[in-house]
Amino acid sequence: MAAEVQLLRAHKAKLIDILSADADFVLQHADSRCLLSSHGYQQVKSCRVPSEKVTDLLDHIIQRGAEATRGFLELLKEESLQETFPQLCFMKDLQVNSVLSERKNSSTKRIATPGLQDIVPAKSSKSSVLVGEKQLMSVARTIGRSWKEIGRLALDISSVKLEQIEEDHSIHVERVFAMLRYWRTRQRDKATAAQLHYLLSRDDWALPPESIDFLFDSD
């Protein structure tokens, strides 16, 4: 995975908080740099909730890979963005290698063994705790409009089931929550907080691990 992509993911939660103050401003600047596809632009633009709009924007850029992500990181350092969002000042001095090193060390501390087989049956007090309703709702709030992709690829839920969930729920967060509940019901006693964290923080659809680290806390 490209360093730029990991860097953006590492600061995704913080950027959502900052950029939500004027999501349309960020979107237009990103579009002016051709960082989004035409379809992606329309999809992000149609979202009316600022925080969800920024989440979708970041998800779309991350999915486009290293080149788009690098362009977005450079955009965040521009004077117009820095003046509009003073809290972005940390981006100017951000070093890719140091951030990746911190994430690697943090990940090592959280999960000593990366294999799913080792995580699921673990008997430690927190990794073996079944994920609760409040935790699922908190996770649902961190997932943007790529939720169906996450459902298919990370949680192994069929497209038919995801379409059914979409039809049954009109509110985005409720759709994601229903998807996560379905996963928990199907997994039964294997639906631990550690397993869910592992599934959602790996590979190309990964959420920033720090945004769902609360799964390791007691529900």
C-alpha cells in the first residue's frame, strides 16, 4: 500500500473534523485538480451532511490510489486551504515516514499476531468480548458511502443482502448499522470486537485503525 494512502488514512478522522467546516470548498478545490472521477464528484456533491461529504471525498480519493492521494495532500498545504482551515497547519511539517512508523508501532502493540485465525479465538479479556450495539453504532458513524464495498469485501455479505438493507433503511448510518448487526448475527460467538477491528482495518477498504480503536474498550 502506498505511503501517501497510509498517511491520509492515518489522519482521516482529524481531517473530517477540520474540513467539515466548509466541505463544499474542499470539494471544489479537489475537483479543480481533477482528483475525482466525474461519477465520484457527483456522488460526493449529492451528500448534504458536511461530515459525510468529507468522509466520502476522502474515501473516493483513497480508492483512486497514490497519485490522487498525493495530489490531495499537496492541496491541503496550499495557502488557500491553510487560510480557510488554520488547523491544517500540521500538514505543512508532516513527514510520511514518521507517521507510518508510528502507525506500524501502534498496530504492533494492538495486535501481536496479524492472522485472523489467531485473533478470533484469543482469550484475552478484550479481544474475546463480543461487539455490542453501541460499538456497532459508533463504527457505523465512521463508514462513508463505500459501505457496500466494505460489506462485500471486508464482511463477506452478499450484494443481494446489501441491496435489501439499503431498501429497508433510508438513513445512511442506519443502513451501515443494519449491515454490521447482520454480520454480528451471522458470526454469532465469533463476532468479537477484535475480529471486527481486524476486518475493517486491513487491505484497500481499510478504515483508519485509530478511528475504531474504541472497539478494544469495554462496551
